[in-house]
Amino acid sequence: MQIPLKVKGQTVEIVAGIDLGTTNSLCAWVHEGTAQVIADREGRRITPSVVNIDEQHHAVVGDEAQERALVSPEGHLTSIKRFMGRSLEDVYDEAKAAPYTVVAGTRTEQCSIRVYGKEYVPEELSAMILAEVKKRAERAVGGRLRRAVITVPAYFDDSQRQATRNAGRMAGIDVLRIINEPTAAALAYGLNHKKAGTFLVYDLGGGTFDVSVLKLTEGVFKVIATTGNTALGGDDFDRALVELISEGVQVEQKPQYRAALKIAAESAKKALSSQDATRVQMQLGDVVIDQTITRPAYEAAIAPLVHKTLASVEFVLDEAGLDPEDVNDVVCVGGSTRTPLVRQELERFFGKPPHTELNPDEVVALGAAIQASILTGDGTGDTVLLDVTPLSLGIETYGGGCTKLLWRNTPVPVRATEGFTTHVDDQTAVAIHVLQGEREMAADLRSLGRFVLRGIPPMKAGMPRVLVEFFIDADGLLKVTAKEMTSGTEASIDVQPTYGLTDEQVEDMIFESIEHAEEDMIAHIVADLKAEGESVIRYSRKAMAERADLVPPPLRVQIEAAIGGLEAAIASGEKEPIEAAMLVLNESTATVAETLMNEVLSVTVAGRSVGEVIGTEPRTRASDIQLG
Ligand code: ADP
Ligand code: MG
């Protein structure tokens, strides 16, 4: 009996998109072709981003934590996201406003949150939230969540993004990518399927407001402007309602009463999103409250807040140099955009209704799930992660230029081959110098390694056919092989192209190449021309020495003069003079060349030849054989 080596996995892999929100977090995945939010076993789609820690330092997360707000108020931690990857200086005002103690961290540069004498770094608290989200999803689906895309606000800087990544790792999640919340929202609406477009994402959450303008070109979103208010959101709507509810009554200033009022206000607010009026009845100590709040009264109270958000919309459009009519689509994100007044005002401002077809508090997670599924192929986890080469790869050619075999952003695994030949007669070895980067000259590129292909049988320059192959496997490992086709001699090396390079260095290298693009191009052309010119000179001298019978004295003088002119032009390093002098020399040797051409089979063509010359006398001109 045969025992299979590998049983096809029984557990489902959840390749997740996680919206780690300031107020609420949620998890989605692409299942059977559609993006969907994963509700937990109790049917809850949202996990409150809340951690509650008691005196024994026992932490509970989410809804359970919410319930302990009054039991353990000192350890009740909300809006942790505001402190992710920030130093105390960065968040001074927010730290003062927080209902818990934020201190300068002793463990890192980052601020910490002190609870009952113990310090917690924001990213470990966020990790607790992510672990809860992960646990709920795994239980609901009966699978494993190992990999996820996590979203962050567009304005998050490197350290905030890094902190988010770390939080994921601490929660046992392999973070496939950190993406911007507005980009995720645009993905959820499939706006990436359009050819091009300008989109505005309006995100009004619990305690924060963000508005971003995205530009789509060739399937890639770019945030071109973003602004917002870190102290404006649904909480402010709740506060406005607390005022309305407690109008005319004297409520004692007790934390329990304040909390009860806030809870009543939030449910009244949600009711007013779908009803014209709502009745609030409650008893706080001796005080009895019985208020009916109408939608117009509520809207009058929140109108100044909504107008504030529109001022930010105007500002961000201005930043992007756009008018409202330039925006193709407006997307509503965040639970607070369920408020009818918000939608109406956006429609009035843009002259067209915003997208609200998807639940605004779920779109970010849905978009993240779509991104995760794109990154992993089909989302089953069995497929190879689609990745690209971050920088171009090539080899050095005679004269110091670089011939690229693989261009930047080519998806891997990939194989590329190109043919080269020798520069001089009887060259028995060639040096292969593997280079990485976007610039043109070897000296400006990153050297990945060198190896020598030896044992080439002595042949005339241009005759050996050296086939160079670059192969990058799915893990990004590059193998370079060089083979001389007529003799079958072969050599190779393995290199790790991205080893030791940070994302930042990669970006710098690309930027540098754009900056130097023109001068580099010229340098490369000149280097190739010089190499070609030198070969032409060598070839002409050789021909004159070996076949004096073909060169009468007047022609010899003419050729010598042309050689002198080309030498001077090469020394000048200028493109046009070299080209002109080469033309003159070629013309003067034309008759000789013609005769020789009929005699010798090796037709010489201008171009590249591989590596430097090893162990032979330079005697003939360079040539290049291009193999399929
Ligand atoms: P965040 O992105 O800040 O984590 P969300 O997008 O989940 O937050 O938005 C939470 C806010 O949305 C809360 O203030 C909540 O009261 C509000 N909200 C949720 N549902 C509604 C509704 N039906 N009408 C008005 N506001 C709502
Ligand atoms: Mg949000």
C-alpha cells in the first residue's frame, strides 16, 4: 500500500483582509469568488478596538472589554491606534486628552500606555486586538488565519506602518502587505477595473475623519492628497445628542451616568439614521429622562460638524488642484457616513450621489481581502505568491556598459536568455559580471557577483556563441548561467538579488536612475561606441599589416589619417565625432573590407561582447551574435 507523502490540506486557509480601526476592527476574506466580512459565531461582524486590563494584568478584548468599561476604568483602553508608532512628543495633545495614562516609553522611542504600574507599547495592545479578530475568524470558519493584508490611514508614516506590521507579527500573522484604507475602499468598489479616474474617499469613523484623493493610472492607485481631522467623528455626534437628551434636566456628574448617556446617545443616533424621530427613556439616580428627538433637531445640532468635514474636502481638492466636477467617484467609508445628512451634503457638494452600496464600515476590510487574494493568487493558499523583481538585472559588456536581461517589475519566476560573443580572437575565457539597478553603466550599478566561463576553444572574435541565462525562482533567488554553444562549456553562479536591500534603498535606486536617465543613456552609447571604434581601429591595422597587397600607398595614407581621426574622437569622448570618424574610417577601408569579406566567413557587426578579455592578445574587432 502506498502512503501519500502529503494529504491535501483539510483545514481552510483564511487569507484575510483586516481593517484595524481606531474604534472598530473587522476581518474579511474572498470566499468562493466574493469578498465577504467574517461574522463570528455569535454573528458579530465588528470587533470593538478596545482592550481592558485589570489589576492582575489580565486583558480582555473587544465586546468583552467594552462590558468592563466601568469595572476596570483605569485599564480601559480605547483609540489605541492614535498612539501606534508615535513618540510622546508626537502625540502630546492626544495623550493629554486620553482617558488613560500615556508616558514616554522606557523600552523604545515609542510612547507607552501605563496601566496599574505596567507599561504596554501600543503595538502590543493592537496585537491583542488582531489576535482576537484572528481567533474569531478562525472559529467562525473552522480554518487557520496565517496571512493577511492590514490597512492603515493614508497619512500613516513609516514608523506607524512598521508598528502595524509588528502588531500583526506579534499576533502570529504574516503581514502580506500594509495598504492604505482609501485604496482598499476603492478596491472594494472595483474602481481599479476602470481605465483611469480620480476618486475621493470620505472616511468618517468613530473619532477620526480622513479624506483622500486617489488617482488611478494603469491599474495602480496613488494617493495624491490627503487631509483630515484626528478629533472629529461619530463620538462628536454622540456628544451633540447627549446635550439634546439631557436638555432641561440636571444630571449628576458621575462616570456611570456619563457612560450611560453616551450609550443611549449612540443608539439614538443609529436610530435617527433610519427614522424621523426616536424616544429616549432612562433613569439616572432620581432624574428621569424622557425625550423625543426628531431628525431635524438632531441634524441642526450636527450640521456644523458636517460642514467642517466639507471644508476639509474643499481643502484636499484644492491641494490636488481639482474642482468637485473633476472627481469621477465619491466613496463613503466609516460608520458615521450612514448618517443621512452626511450623504445629502456630499451629494449637494459634488452634484452626484456618493457610493454607499457597500456597508461603509465594511468596505476597507473587503478591499483588503481583495488585495490579499490578489497577492496570493486565488486565495486558497496553494498558489505561489506573485512577486516582482524590484530592480533590473543584467551583465557588464565590453566598454563598461550594462545589458539588461530582466527589467524591473517583471513577475517571478522568470527566465531570460541573451546571446553574446567574444571581443578578440582566440579568447578562451569570458568574465560575467552580474549587475542590478536601473542605471546604464556598470560603475553606477550594484555588483551582485562575478564568474568566469573558461574553456572556450580558440576561435575568431565573434564566432563563439555565449548564451547567458538569468533564472529567478519563486523565492527570488537568481541563478546566472553562461554556456558556450559550440563547445558546450558552461559555468554558473547563484545570487540573491534583494539580499540586504531595504525597500527604501530600492526606491532610492530607482529614483536615482530616473534622475540620471539622460546622462546615463549618453554614457552608455559613448562607451559602446568607443569599444566599437577601438575594434574598428584594431581590425583595420591588422588588415593593413596582414594584407599589404590589398592596400596601395595612397589608400594607406588615407586609412592612417582616418585612424588618427577616430583615435582623437575616441579620446574626446563625444558621441557625434566618434560616429563621424568611424564613418570616415569605414569608407576608406570599404574596398579592403569587401575583399576580405569574401575571403573570411566571420562577418563583423558592431555591438556588444561579453566581459573583459582574459589571456589573449586583442587582435580583432568586437562583434555580437544575437541568439533567439
Ligand atoms: P473607525 O474607522 O474609527 O474604527 P467605524 O468606521 O467603525 O470606525 O465607525 C464607527 C462610528 O460609526 C461610531 O461612531 C458609530 O457610532 C458610527 N455608526 C455606526 N453605525 C451608525 C449608524 N447607523 N448611523 C450613524 N453612525 C453610525
Ligand atoms: Mg475606519
